[in-house]
Amino acid sequence: MLNIYLILLLLCFLGSFRPMFLKNFLWLYFFYIICVEILVNFYSVNDQIYNYSILVYIFYFSFYYFKKVNKKLLIAISAISFAVSFYFVFLSNHFENYNINAGISLSIFYILLSLQWFFTHFNKTDRKIQQKMGFWISFSLLLWAVAFIFRIIPMQFFNIKDKEFLLVITQIYQSFTIFSYVIFLVGLLFSKADE
């Protein structure tokens, strides 16, 4: 699955160079993810890099959505999510490889941001919603965040009670992650606007 994931990331990275996407630096987001995944999977960099990446993702998507949704609400959601994630990444006593609480904070941020975009754009009639890149990004983030929460919350329980089922949940989550990037790629290839 790792190879499929990396190929999808590379395709998304290349697709993000369409002129309409350059102003939002989608290419930089995908480049960052590719670098992190290469470091973790091929150079044995500690998984803790994912913790720091949470802060980068919150910063990036706050920037991406800034002109697309209600600014006051976005700033509030972003500031709270960043503060909570910062606490879990740097100040809490949980120095495990991946801080579950920070990941849940990121997922809630993605869910709130996606729903805010959908509520803002759902009834606009200027063009079909699926022609907007924001639709594809919001759909992808929402799907990934929900899958992440369903995987991460029962993880410790199943790690003790049923490791085989935990492996199944992990594979399902990885499939959702891949599908999320397929959604990103569809948006990059077929969107008519980056609104």
C-alpha cells in the first residue's frame, strides 16, 4: 500500500502545478507530505515527525481556506486547534512516537473546516459545487478525519484485546487514506476553479 500511497502523493504534487492552484501553494503541501513520508519510511526518521506535521497542516489549511469561508470562525477554529495541538505536541507528558490527542485535534479541525466550507458554498449557484477544488479538498479531509477517528480511538483497546482486528482496522484506515488522495487527485485534474 505504501507504493500506491507515494505514487498518489507524487501525482497530486504534479497535478498541483496547474496554474489555478499555484496561488494556494498546494504543491508545497504535497511536497511536504512526500518529504515526511520518505523520511519516515525510507530513512527511519522517528514517527514523532508526524506530531510536528500536525501543526504544519493546521497552518496550511488555515491559509488555504482563509478566503473561502467565514474568516472570524476560521481564525477561531484554527487558533484553538493550533493551541490544543501545540500543547499535546510540545507540553504534554505524552512523548510517544505519535501523540493520539494531537491527531484527534487535527481530525476535529479538518471536520470543522470541511463542514464550514460546505455550509458556505453549498447553496451558491455561481457554478456546480464539484467544479470547485475546495469541494474536493473538503470532501477528502472530512473522509480522512472521520476514518482516522474511527481507527485511533479504539486502537489501544484492540491492541490489548484483539490485535488481529486492530490490523484490519489499520488496513481499512490506510485504504481510506489512499482514497482521500484519489479524491484530491480527481479535484486537481477536473476542477474548473480553486474557490
